[in-house]
Amino acid sequence: MSLVGTAPDPSGRILMINGSPSRVSKTAAVVRVLAERLAAAGAAVDIVSVRDFPAEELAFGNAESPAIRRFLEFVALSRAIVVATPIYKASYTGVLKALLDTIPPGSFANKTVLPLATAGTLAHYLALDYALRPVLTFLGARDILPNLFLTDGSFQDALMPVFDDAIEERIGALVRALLAAVASDSLQALK
Ligand SMILES: Cc1cc2nc3c(=O)[nH]c(=O)nc-3n(C[C@H](O)[C@H](O)[C@H](O)COP(=O)(O)O)c2cc1C
């Protein structure tokens, strides 16, 4: 788990979950772009990848796993969560499902959640809606932002993505929505 932001306010953290098992990952690149923009605006951002967990602990949903316990602490602490995945076989990745399966029902209540996908083509554009959103709802999420769905064609480079104006505008709007969620929570904490 790597800490990108440094702001100390624990009530306003944003957790970004990267569900790609790939070492060089477009999903990771988009997560990084979002994290940098959120951190630059003052948000405290944490990034976790499915690659951070010992495979066996994840595969068997080992509740005693220190890595999974720490992950669940981050989930509990965060005000907003980005769930990012490449599309695999018309759905999100199996390893992301294994990670989501470790989260107790209701854990996403009172959190703003952004579903994000990268994919080879637009063919499975609805996968986030039919596959991921029901899981997020089961986890208690009621404030789910519009999906961010990026095809491989929108990347000029997997490590350093350069997006066109329309995608930049969309990312900007979603970053603002996440910041607004965190700010409203910080205001609540002051009351
Ligand atoms: C096993 C596998 C299955 C895939 N299945 C699909 C699919 O069903 N639909 C699609 O649009 N892209 C599919 N893709 C392409 C990936 O979603 C796409 O390349 C994505 O950007 C990869 O993200 P990553 O670099 O973060 O792993 C698949 C890729 C892999 C490796």
C-alpha cells in the first residue's frame, strides 16, 4: 500500500483500489493520474493494488492475513473509494472479486464510490453497470459516481497516459466530485 498524499485529516481519505494483476498496467496509470490530481488539491490518497497481497491469502480470503486486515482498516478510514479494474472476459477481474469478497457487507455505506475501468474496446462498456455496481451496492454504497471507462485507444502510452480533451474534462469533473465528497465530510467533522 503506497501513500501518495500527506494530508493528516483521517476523515477525508480517498482509497484507490487497482484490480489489475498486470505489472505494467493501464489501470494503474489512470489510478496514478487521478491520485496525483487529488493529492495536488490537498486530498489524502492511498493506493492499493491486488498485487500487494500474497496470492494465497487473497485466493482463500484469509481473514487473519495482515495485508487484508490493513486493507480493511484503510477501507473503514476512507471517505471515498475508487474501484478500478481492467475488463476481463466481459467483467471485472477475478482477483479484484477475491479482494472485494474480503470486505464485510455495508462497509461502503456513507462513502462516495467511483467505478473505473480500462478495456480493449467499448464492447463491454456496460460491464461496470451489470457486474461491479451490484457488488458496490451490496457493500452499502449509495453514492456511486458515473463510471469512468477508458479504452486502450485513449492511451498514448501505458505508463504515462495522455488523454484527449473530452477525457480530460471527464476526469476533471470526477476529481472535483471526489474532492467535494471529502470536503463535505471534513465540514461535518468540524460541526
Ligand atoms: C485475460 C484478459 C481478458 C480481457 N478481456 C477483455 C474483454 O472482455 N473486453 C475488453 O474490452 N477488453 C478485454 N481485455 C483487454 C483489457 O481490458 C485492456 O487491455 C486493459 O486496458 C488492460 O488493463 P491493465 O493494463 O491495467 O491490465 C482483456 C485482457 C486480458 C489480459
